[in-house]
Amino acid sequence: MNILHTVQLYEPYIGGSEEVVKQISERLAKRKHNVTVATAYHKNRLQKTINEVKIKEFKITGNKTYGIFGNAEKYQDFLINTPFDIILNYGSQIWSTDLSFPILNKIKAKKVLVPLCFPGIDNKLYADYYQKMPDYLKKYDKIIHLSANSKDKTFCDAHSLKNGMIIANGADENEFLREMPNFRAKYGIKTRYFILSVSNHYYLKGHDFILESFKKLKRNPTD
């Protein structure tokens, strides 16, 4: 199949969405599918094909609420006129998905959206964005929710949308099959207990809540 994944950032950028789309894209490419990733330009991305995945770059930034800057029409023409079998928009509140919304009727490919929990749904600045969201969601063939309790799943249920399904986040099994280092020795951890939170530091991930919860444990000694 001829598959397109759209994501705001991609390798050599590092982050959660970048890694998930990279894993899915490269694994599909190894199965002999023709996979392209549409993403933002990076000055240090010297190769236009990475591990059999084609990269289509666009000098675009922003989102629909705060403004989209760059050649939006070029990106939309690419979505409409390139003969893909499937287009997957990964994420919401980002230009690579937001620019797809007004042209969904013109895209002939099967369309899939992974909303990633609608991070701004409780933000008043996004009120107009989410007021229009049900009409956009109806035009997708599938909506992928990461959890039965995610905000995007609750939103779709509230609007009686029936095109969703749950696929939980996974992990690269190769990271667990290789020999694991002695974590305590490597980082000099000598306390009896330690709590590890793994994620890129971003305010929407709720790190403040984790820190406050940790303080309330009042368990010492803990790193």
C-alpha cells in the first residue's frame, strides 16, 4: 500500500510523537509498504529517505488556533493530489493535522486520525476549534484512541461518533530484549526506593502533579 503519515516533527527531532511515527513507519516499510512521512523541515535532515521511509518536508509551523505560518497551500495540494491509499494524521492542535481538516472531503485516501487526547480541550482559547471538531471527526474512516478513558474518546462518545477504536501505546520490544544495564549502579542510586518518570518535559504532561503527589507520599529515603 501507499501510506502517508503526517506529524508535526520527525527525525532528527526527538520526542514521543516523533518516535511513535518513526517506529510505525519503519516497520510498515520493512513489510514492503511504500511509506512517506510529511513533516516540518529540519536543516540537519540531509537524507530524504531514512530507513526506507520517504520524508516530505514543509516549512510550516503553528496551528489553527494560534496561526499557521508557511506554505499551507503546498501541503494541502500534496494531500489532495498524491495518490495515497491511507493517510494517518498523528496528533491534534498541530499544523500537519489542522490543515487537513478543511480539505478532508477532497482527499480520496482512507483517512485515520490519532488525536492524542485533545490536549487543549479545556482551554478557552480552543473553544472554536473543538466546536467544529465533531464535523471533522465524522469525515475520518477511523479515529484511534490510546485509552478508553482518554479525553478524545470521551469527546467522541458524547457526540455519538461510531468510527473510533482503541489501540494502546506500545514500546519497541528490542529495547527490552537486549541486556539491561544496572540502573542503580550507573546513576549512583543508593536509596532503598526510587521512582522513575520517563517522558520529555512538557507542561501538558502533568509533571507538576507528579511532583506534588511524590511530596505527599512522605517516604524517605527516596530519590
